[in-house]
Amino acid sequence: MNKIAYQKAIDLLHRVSSPNGFLASAENTTNYNRVWARDGVICGLAALASGDEKLIATFKNTLETLAEHQHVMGTIPSNVLVKETSTEVSYGGLAGRVDAVTWYIIGVCQYAYSQDEPSFIIEHNTAIEKVFELLEAWEFNNKHLLYVPLSGNWADEYITDGYVLYDQLLRIWALKSYNYFAKSDIIAQKIENCTQQVLLNFMPNTEGEKFHPRAYEMVDFKPYMPCSFSPAGYKTQLDAFANSLVLLLKIGNIDFQKKLSDFLFSLASEMPLGLIPAFWPPVFETDEHWNLLKNNCKYEFRNHPYEFHNGGSWSMVNGFFGLALSQRKENTKAETILTKINEANAFDDYSFYENFNTATKEPNGVAYCAWSAAASVLVHQTLHTNFKLLL
């Protein structure tokens, strides 16, 4: 099945390739027929993994489109719609998208690394430097953690805000990727400072000054890092995407990494789809944060328990978990996750749905979602070729 699923995924990535970059979906659905920063880069990583020259060219066009529409303040577009006579640029909806800027840097660096084109970094260097300056400003208190608004990243209708783990990790990845080329002692120190603050504030029993000592003392830490904290306290749901990045970037000691990996795989194994939910456990109507969740939607409420970000299962998220397992040489487990990703993608004759209800296994969101296909390609190629991400 995995070989057929791989080819179906490659075919979909070709379908969403446009002259300006990867579109989010092959469906002509509002907002998905655009070049998105995070979707486009994740599809681009799959393109690099595939070795397909046409897809790699589309990735390069994606990055060029994003850079061309960088805001004067340094913000990278969340998405761009290029029409025959005009262009629509969005930097976010109810709030700006913090992760667009870090995904852009990761994408440029991964392209330059994979294609052995350091000159590509030079071409984008001005844009990258502006992004890093912007990220410094988004700390607000100059203490090495980004402060992210509600709706400020891919989980744009979820409850995370403040010091969001996912965004800290993307920044560390972006800094590491860029410093592979820059080899700057200043950047190396920044990486160390950011990593240390993640360890101090997202892991139990660490010694050092905490951002919010009182809230930290009240947290019942699990085998994973909590999803976010703010002046109002910690939100302790599992963020599967963020914790997969924890594994990929090797944040924390060997013992923590093993416990985290085992926990995530066990959780996936317990689920009807065999996939880890994006955030877990779901927020229910009786929970403290239900009203925050219920009101955080611009048009219609989609985050019912077990759906979308509220406990839904995404092929894309599990793709990064599969990558982490492969990096840890847990290839049998990675193959299991890949099989489950492909089974989800194959639903309804390979419709590549955006996500699934974790309890009922029913699909949610748009069909022919590009990054659902990208997940399959990334894990497959990492397991069966010598492709490696720049980490």
C-alpha cells in the first residue's frame, strides 16, 4: 500500500503546483487556492525529499512569492493569492501569524542545503535578517521567548497563546538552519538562550529563574511539554506537532526524549485511527477553556471535541512524528505511523482530507489537502532514501 500511497501523494503535489508556488489544496475552496507560508514550506520539504525536479522548482517559486510580498516591517505573508490583474496578501486573520516567518526561514535554508546552493541564502539574506529582527521585537521583554497572540499560528482557532511551545521550537529550528550557513557566534548564543528558556519553563524540576514561578509550581507535568503558558497560567494539553519538534530538535535529555517518544507512540496506538491527535485531551463544554475555544472563530465553529485542532487527527502532524521516529532510528514505529497516515489519506479513494474526527474516524475540512500528501512523502523518503532534513 505504501508505494501506491506515495505515488498518489506525489500526484497531488503536482496538482497543487502553480507558477507562484504550492497551493494548500487542489479543491477550489476559499483561502485554500493560495500560496501559504507554512503549507507551502511543508510541501516544499516533501518536494526536496522526493527529488522531483518540477516539485523542487515549485518550492523555489513558493519561497520567492513569500519573499516578494514581505511586509516593510519584516512580516512574511500568511498566504498570497496571485490573480491575473491583482494580488491579495494576508498576514493573518483575527491575529497575525507568527509561524509564517519562521517557516519561511526554515524553507529557504532547507532548499539551499538540499540543493547545495548557498547562494540562495545570500539572495534571501536581507529578508531573513528582517525576520530575525522582528522575532526579537516579538519577545517584548527581551527574555528569549516569543509572545504569540491567540490565533497566532497554524492552530488558529485553538486556545494556545502567550509563550507557545510550537513557535519557540520553530524559531530555534530557523536559527539553527540559518546558522549552518552563517556560522555566527551571536546566533549560536541566541540558540542556546532560547533553548535554555524552553527547558526552564516547559520541563519539570529544572533549576533557574522561571517566567511565571507561581504558575510553574502549579503545573502537573506529563511525559510531554505543555502547549503554552501566559500571565494567566499554563495550558497543559499535549501539542503533538510541538512535541514532535521537541524530538526532532533533540530538546531535553536522552531520558526525557525516550519517555516522550514512547508516550506519543502509545497514545497513537490507542486511537481508532492509529494517529496522535493534534491536541489532547479535547476541550469539552464543561472545561475551563471552553468559552475561549468557542469564541475563537471568525465564521463558523469547527472545534467540536475530537475535531480539527480540538483533538482531531491530522496526517500532516503525524508526518512530523514519523520523521522524529525515523531520526531516532525507531524505524519499525515510523513505518507503522506511515501506514496509518496512508490509510487516512486513502479514505474515499485517496481524498487526502485535512483532518479526521479522532473518535468516529469521519473526515473533516477540505479534501485533497496538500500537506496531508506531504506527510506521506516526507516519512516515506526519510525511511527509504538517504534524505535528511537540516536540523
